Amino acid sequence: MGQGRTPPSSSSSPTQDIENRTANEGPQNEREMPPPPPAPEPWTPWLMSLVFVADVAVFVYTMYVNDCPHTSGPENCLWLKKLGALDWKLVVEDKEYWRLVSCMWYHAGVIHLAVNMMSLLFLGIRLEQEFGFLRIGPLYMISGLGGSLASALSQGRKKTISVGASGALFGLLGAMLSELITNWSNYTNKCSALSTMVLIICLNLAVGFLPQVDNSAHIGGFISGLLAGFVLLIRPQFEYISPRHVPEGYRIKHKVPKHRLYQYVLFGIALVLLIIGFAVGLERLLAGKTI
């Protein structure tokens, strides 16, 4: 995430835009140029670590109540269905809407859990270190809910159940792409970063076409995370200097806005599309319709 993001070259640095307010009053009142603003320290990724522990704990509990490894196959699916898997009939006909969230915490097997947890550690930890739990927590839940909603609206969900954190994890992947786009001016090696990100996304989406994989949840989570990323992961420009980092007695010669116009445009469009998408999806689900 953080690689390749360096300040764009310009004729003046942020510290050169700060001048002594009393410089014209005489040499005796001149002050030294203040130091540059401190670099932000990485956040402690406790939330994604907690999600990792919770997913593993829920899987261990599922194995215990299912009497694994003595019980497997269709009986395993029956227990997942009882515990909180996403089932179209139970959600639509029995009004068990909580399953849209609960299915994110269950996994169908050791391999399913291991793959998702590796993705969680690789994507979630890095994003939380950069943006903190206040942004990544809602992003994770919005993506997971979007994936569950898309899965519930798919025609195949009337026949089988669905579990897993894949929708939320694909949402983190989508958010990484939107973060790259909305903070485009903050990056060097833009084409390299974009091509690498697109390749990773295509490879992950291709996995969804394997048998027994719920690709509708992947796509729904990815789109939800992509839109939420434009809203939650917007960054200030490198040239922007926060007033709290300007020492008393100095003023900024050339004020730079905190964000660029296109960032606000993407923010507004993404927020509207996100709200409309969830509203339409929930309306269709409550009416018993599919995509």
C-alpha cells in the first residue's frame, strides 16, 4: 500500500511555503524555518487481528458442535445452516436477516479458512496500519454485507447455503484500488502500481469461477469495497499543511487545499451509488426477487 507513494516534485517544499510573519520587521525579529510536519505513525492493527481470532474461534466451535472429523459432508452443511449460514429461504421467508452478517464468520473447511485468513492478514493488517480501525472496521463490514446481499440475490442461493469472509476480503481488495485512484496525485510509478493491482484483482476474481465457489459474494463485496474506499480512504494532498503544524508566528505563503476537486467528485458519486445499491438490493431481497 505505502510503496511508491512519495511527494510529487515541485519547485517548493511544504516547509518553504511557511514564512516568518515578522520577517519584514527587521533582522532582530527573524526566526529559523520550522521543521517539516512529523510523518504519521502507523496504526496498531488490533481490529483485524481480533477478526482473525474471532474467525478461528468460530471455526473451532463449529467443528466442536459438528463432532468433526467424525461428521462431514451434508451433515456439516446442516450444522452450518443451523448456526448462521446464508440461506435464501430462511432470510426471505423466515425473515432471518441477521444471517446476512452472521455468514461472514463461518467457513466450510480448513482450506477455506486458511485461504481467507491469509488474505485477511495480508490485506486487512496493512490497510489498518495505514488508515486505522475507524475506517477499516466500517469498510470491512460494508464489504461483507454487500457480498452477502449479492449472494442472497443470486439464483443459485435458492439451492445451496453460503458462508465465508470472502465478500469482506474482496471488499478490502476493491478498496485498495479505489484508494489508488482517489489518491492518484500522491503516487509515483502510477502505471506500475495500477497494473499490479489490476492483475491481483483479476487473478482473485478468476478463482471465483471454480466449482463450489460463491463468486456473486466476491463481486458484491468487491464493488461495495470499491465504492466505500472512495468515501473512507481519501487522503490529503502532499502539498497540504495542516494549520496545527504551523508554529505560532509563521504563516503559509501559498495555501494548498486539503483535497483536490476530483476527490470530492468521486466521494459524492461513490456515496450515492453505495446507498442506492444497498437500497435496491434490500428491496429486491425483501420482495423475494433475485438478480
